[in-house]
Amino acid sequence: MRHVAKTLATMGAVALIAAGCSSKADNNNASDTTSQAPSNGTSASTSGGAKIKACMVLDTGGVDDKSFNQSSWAGLTAAAKANPNISPSYVASNSANDYTPNLTTETNAGCDTIIAVGGLMGDNVKKIATANPNQHYAEIDNPSTADNVYGIQYNTAQGGFLGGYLAAAMSKTGKVGTWGGLNIPPVTIYMDGFWEGVQYYNKQNNKDVKVLGWDETNQKGGTFAGSFTDQNKGKAITQAMEQAGADVVFPVAGGSGLGAGAAAAASGGKLNLIWVDTDGCESAAQYCKYFISSVTKGLTKSVEDYMQQVGSGTFPTGNYIGTLQNGGTGLAPFHDFDSKVPQNVKDALQKITSDIESGAIKITSPSQPK
């Protein structure tokens, strides 16, 4: 586990400390140093010393959602701090109805690149990028849909697998749970990996830990809040899982997941969590003592890497896929649980990481990026 922690500990941690920004040009964010987003082809159309207007269209939940919006914005502001020629701004989406108007506004605003945050904008980005072939776009949680769109994706089923194994190993009741914001691939890929990790734990240890809320073999089922912002719904779902016997829960729901933190706080020590996207002890520190660990997604660094290339005169094309091997996903440190996680579990997680990287363990989630 030492290797996992050393490689992935700072993903979403350092850069997120200062990411709760509310202005459009806050350049005081720190950056992390874990994942690397390679370029698959280039389109050079700006000189290294040119001023870069970098615009971001956020998903719902706001810039301080403790999750994907906040992490993505942190990457953009970190790039601007490193390169003063980059001028960052964002526009928030209150609902899906804002995606196309926001993308249109930024396209007409003279932005050098527009970064769309969230897999739900896929069709919107494809349509506007096709209509504006000379405008550069990047999109998080979707593959490239046009020559002028850079796709940034993450195989978080790999990190989720580690989280599922850890949850099963730490459960005292023999029941764990996971639930999502919406039934979409960027969410269910985490839940698939979690489910697979529990099954692997059972097979390796002759156990029968149950997963509440999700079964990878039934992609249309599962438990979802229907929102990435409804903390009350998140609390109610988590408490229902606790009442059904789960003592470790993995919410994959952005801001709605904060309701799981409230449920853990109200449980009297009966419930613990595994957080998602960021190191929860950094992004949702008020609930740190309930987080065994977090399954991370390297949003901050991949956005920063993209902007570093843009700032040097190159617009990446094609796709980036974050994995365990390149730091695009993984487990955060155990923090308050470090002394509580048995060494044999830490050793197993280290071995599982190596086996996933080598292909000895095959992840089967249908939502994995190709």
C-alpha cells in the first residue's frame, strides 16, 4: 500500500486545498504532481508567449462542489498560476438546459479553448464543436467527438476495485453499499469497480460480503439520488443502507454525497465511508474521520497538463485515459484509518494494484473508456 499511497496520495489533495474559489480569476491554487495527460497528436495554433483565454463550462453543483467541478477548476487555476499568460474563467450550469447556452456563449466570447466538465455534455459539445471547427474544446468524462475536441477520461473502475476490496475487508457486518447521483457511465464505472472489488475479496478470502445498491450484472438497476446536489436525498439513501446492515458506504454523487457524510456523523460510529473523485479528507474535511479512504480521479492534474500544453503552443487532440498506472485513478491515503487498516489488507491492495496494471486482474465494467 505504500506504493499506492506514495503514487496517488496527492491526487485531488494538494490542489484542492485552495480550490473552493468563487471568483473567475483566482490564481492562488496549488497543484498536485501525480497523473500525466499525454497528447495524441497536436494542432499548433498559438505561440508559446501568447495570451491564452481559457474558459470552463461547469456542470451543475457549483465551483465548490467538493468533487468534479472543483477539481477541474483547480487544474485550470493551477495552470494559470504556473503560466501568467493563461487567463482562466468559468461559467456555471444550474441545470442541463444551460449546457448549450453556456457553450455557445463561451464559443462567441473569443476563448482559445473551452473545457466542458462532465459526461452529460457530450451531445452538446459534439454539436457545437462540429459547427465551429476552428474552435478548440476539451471535454471531461467523454471521448473525443470531433477533430477539435480533446477527450479526457478515466478508468475509475480500477480505483473502484481497490475501494470495493478495502470496504469488504473493513466491514464488520458483511454488508457494504454504493449509490450514485445518476445512472450514467462516469458514475456507474466507479460502482462497477467497487462491486468487482467486493467479489474479488470474497473469492480470495472465502467470504460472502454483500453489496447493497448496485450489481454490475444489472446496469439498469441500482440506487441513485437523481441529483448531484441533493444532500438530503444522499443522507436518506445512506441511512437506508445503514438500516439494511451496511457499515461501509461508497457514494458516487458529487455534492449529494455530502449527505452520506451527515449520515455517518449521525450513526454513532456504526457507519464509515469511502469518498469519491478527490481525497475526502482534503475536500470534505469535516467528515474526514469517517473516510476509510477515497477513490480518486486525477481531474486536477489532467486539466493542468492539458493547459500546460495549450500554453506552450500545442492543442492536444485525441484522447487521454487516466489509469492506475499513470495516476489517473487510485486510492488516497487512509488518514485517520491508517492504524486501523490491517497490514495484510494494505499488502493485498498493493498486490491488486500491480495485478490490475499488468492485466493479471481483468476489470469487466462495460463503462470503461476504450
